[in-house]
Amino acid sequence: MVKRDLIELKQEIIKELEREIKDRSRLRKIKRDAHTKRIPIACGITVHMGFHCPFNCVYCYIEEMGFKFKETEPYPLSGKELALALLYNPSFVPGRNGTFIALGSIVDPFYPTVKEKTFEFIKTISTFLGNPIQFSTKMYLDEESVSRLREVVGKNPLSPLITIITINKAKQIEPKAISPELRFRTIENLRDFGFKPFVFIRPIIPGITDEEIDSILTSSKEYGAEGIVAGSLRVNKRILSRLEEAGVEVHKIKNRIKGTLGDHQIVIEETDLKKQVVQTALRLGLLAYNSACCANAYVANVPCYNLCFFTNRCVRCPNDCISKLPTVDITDVEYCLKAAFNVKNFSVSYNKKTIRITLKEKLNQVKRKQVSTFIKTIFRRFVKVRVSKY
């Protein structure tokens, strides 16, 4: 799609949804919603189906984000309202080559109290926006649920991540979550309906996940997983205390902490363990990624938003992101800056991997981040934005 058409499309969908919603008080509420301001991260823009989670997984960080280990409450927006909130976000780009959407960062999207909300969100995103969607879950999805998932997503790309970090110690580590055995059956059901499920091995807990990795990956292969995504553990004092109380040998974690542990979360050093997981998966014939965005890009058949293919982090998977990169035309970049952000005084240069934008007018840090994210999403290149002093 021509970049100019993409910006016009975004405005057209906004007008269509505003006509359908009509209620001015609801439109005001949507414009104040957090999804209108959230800037996408490596995995995309996180979409919340609700608040809180009752699973009490001892490694979980939702308390650090202001949420609680209690019954999940549904998000107050409808599907169309959520889609409109995303479109109001200056950083958001609609379409298959647009912003990646991630469901499941603070709640399980298929927990009973928000399951219907998730189906609604997926259907609306697929119908109106067409962006690649990824969800992570620990719930059991039976054949009826997966069949419905296939129906609501239509031809839109959907990347399922099924979290499994331990089999033997699941009750100890994830006391209220569904059993790993049922999660493996979820993988099987998803595969039977044409999805490409990945096992989400995040977080890798030293002394637990690494010691079980052969059995986790062997079962993943047997149940039809397309591949795995490996991720590191984040801890602070409170999380480390919960792990210790659950019987985890925390000295194996402490040995991997760089710096002083306090209230702030620290990602522990697990390069060796991630490498072990990835290499074991590859030997079994599974795809293996270090980032969830790579699985989403692979399923959607588009270049990854995280641009890892320009770095040594790329695992050179069959998606071959570089072969799918859009061309960069400086006039298209200029049009995007003018039409999407009303920026007038600037210059643009491009050199292989990087688009450089020099602004000759003041722009606050948030707006500059929105500009760089938007341009990066459309062109899949690194973007450097600076403000000239003259």
C-alpha cells in the first residue's frame, strides 16, 4: 500500500467508527483512554482486556505495574471503542504491515471473565484494522474455543503464544494456573485449526526451566508447536522473596543479578540459558526466537518491527525479513511527517538502514518518539529524530 493511502485509510476508519459510536460522552472517554497514548514497544502495542490476575504466579510482575493478584475485571471499552482508541494513537499504524498488537501482558486473555472481551477485540481488530495480533495464555482452549477463534480472526494473522516454563514444578511456581498438560492440548487444538502456536518459555527460571528444557521442548514438538520464544526473568526484592517462599533455589538467580536489587525490576543475565533453549529447540526442528515479535512477524509474513534482522540478534529464520522490506522514498517520509504530524520545517536523509529526520522547529520528547515510532513502523528502518538549533 502506498504510504499516502495508508494515512488516508487511518482517517477514514476513524470517521467510520466515530459515526458508529456516535455518543459524544463515549468518544470523550475513548480519547482519554490509555491506548491512545501508549507507545509501542518491541512486541508491539500492548492491548489490555482487563485488569488484575488471580493466577498468583510467583515470578509475575503485575503488582509492580499497579495491579493485583485477584479476579480479573473486564476492560471498560467495547471492541469498536478499543479500535478507535488505537487509531487515535499518533504512533499507531493500521494494517498487516502496521503496528503489532500484543494481548496478555497483565491479564490472561482467555480467563473466563474476559474471554468474551478477547473474542470481541480480536474480531474488531481483524475487521477494521487488519494488524498482526499476538496473544499469550496459560488457559486451556478447547476445540470449540479454537474454532470460534478461527472464525473471528478470519484471514487476519494471529500468533498464539502458550506459556510453559515448567512441567514438574508448575503447582509450586504457578499455583492457580491451568496445568501444563492442558496447555499442551491447547497447542494441539490450535494446530488442528491451522494456527501456528509457539511455546512461550518466559521467564526462564534458573535451576527449574533449564533443567526441564528437554522434556518441555520434546512435548512441544509432539503436540504440534511451530516453535518457541525464550525470555528472561525479571526480579526485584518482592519477586525474589516470593520465589524463595515457593521453594526456588534463589541463589541461582542472585548469581545472575548485576547491580543492587531493590524495588526496581532487574532483568537477570541469562544469555547462556537462552542460548541453551534456542539450540535445543533448533535440534528438535522447532523454530526458536529470542523475542515474541519475531513469532508475530513470522506468522504474519511481514518484516519484524523490532528490526532484529539488522543486528546480530537475528536467528535467520525462514521469514527472511530483509527480503520483505518496503522501499524508502524520501518524498513518502516527508508526506508522512506533514500529513500525520503536521510537521513543516524539517529535512530527511536515508542511508541503508537508517532514516534521519532533522526538525527545524521545537517538538517535545513525546511527540518526537511518536514520530520516530510511526515512521519506523511504516518503513521498517531505524529512525533518528533530532532538533536543529538553527
